Amino acid sequence: MTSTIDPTVVTRASSARRVTDVFQPRNVLLVGMLAIGLAAAGHWAGLLWGLLGALCAGLVPAGYIEWERGRGTWGDRHVVDRTKRAPIFFVILGSIGAGSVVMVLGHAPTGILVAMLALWAMTVVLLAVNTVWKISVDASVASAVVALLAAVHSPWWLLAYAMTAAVCWSRVALGYHTVAQVVAGASLGAATAGAFLLV
């Protein structure tokens, strides 16, 4: 007897894989921080501050993950084993912290600096929660970037939560997280925009 694979399941998994790859934290932060920098400065020079933010919050951590993958530490960028994630969070905290210092010394626009500090605080919470539970980082980042864009640009950016919902769906569909873990991650990400209420 031969077994057949349900094409619907294959299509669903393929779609989920595309969504999670396209909207991975590195990519979302690259686009989001550039837009936040532009809005915070009010002119094109803000793109440079946004690029620094994207480098520190997204590209450096992604580079570290790829380096560890090359050494055989992890199988892929998802680092499905919660107990192996702590080093990543420390790299993120150090990278965002260093970038924030450069922004302070360089008199960066307040908006991009607040966004960096909000992401730093979010990472502290992710690290703390990760010690006992596998909260979704992808959902947190996808939600945080949308919330921060809504805070510095326009509430119309909240429509981009459709992207956040797609990321959450993909993480559950691929079996990386439960519904509770992506909801918790997305909620934490949304809370980062609260930093702007204090400015």
C-alpha cells in the first residue's frame, strides 16, 4: 500500500515557509528601521540612522546566527531549542546597546533612538521569558516594527498588522510555536510602542 501526501498540506507548508523567510526579523527590521529613521529625522538623512538601527538590531544578530550555523551550533536560523537561544539575546542586547551609544553621541533624532531603546527593552523581556518558555521572537519583531511605525509615522501603519498575523500563522503552521507563544510575542512587540508615550 502506498501513501499519498495531501497536496493541501504541502501547499500550506510551502506558503508558511515563504512567509516566515520573507518576513524574518532581519528583513522586517531592515525595512522598518529605515522607515523609522526617515520619519524621526523628517528628511533623507534619517535613512542613515535607520540603517545603523537595522544593522545593530537585525543584521548583526542575523550574521551571528549564520556564523554559529556554519560552526554547526544550530541547524537553521530558527534555533528551535529554547535552551540554546540565550547567546543570541546577549548579542542582540550588546549590538543594540552599542548602536544606541553611537546614536546618543551622534545626536540622532529622538524617534530612532527611542525605537532602539524600546527594542532593547523588548529583548530583555524576551530573554527573561525564554528561560522558561519559548516565546516567538519573529512575532515580537513583526509586531514591534508595525507598532513603532504607527507611533512615528501614522496610525495607518496599524494595517500592516496583517503582515504580523501572517508571520504568527506561519510560525504555528511550521510547528515552531504554539498559538499562545505567537500571541505572547506579538503582544510584547506591540507594547514596545508604549515607549513613545513617555517621550
